Amino acid sequence: MECGECQVRKVVKEDEAVAKVKAEETQAIAVDAQKDLDEALPALDAAIKVTRRLIYARNVPDSGLYGPGPTFDEPGRARCFG
């Protein structure tokens, strides 16, 4: 029969071995995730820049900066072309 202290040491060593394997698996997942992030973040930055340009281009009309344009003769009255 083993002493109580010996049994505790045996359980602790088994737990340490399991914990070490889990730590190695976790580290491998972290390395893989970091590689994915390193690849994806530049694409995200480029997409954000393009989106900002599109939003700016959509909100700034070419001819609308200096007046309503040729479709209105008077305020509230549309011009008829035809």
C-alpha cells in the first residue's frame, strides 16, 4: 500500500503531464491564429480604405457643389426636357 503523500505526488505528476500537453496544443493554436491574423489584417485595412473612398465619392456629387443643377428653373419647379 502506498502512502498518502506518494499518491498525491503521482496525481500531481499526471496532472502536470496533461497540463503540459494542453499548453503545447494551445500554443500551436495561438501561432496558427497569429499567422491568419498577419495575413488577414492588411486585407482588412485595404478594404476599409476603399470603403471610405466609396463613401466619400458617393456623398460628394460632382455638379452639386455650386447649385441645384440644370433640372430646376425656379425653386420647387422641375424643368421639362422634351
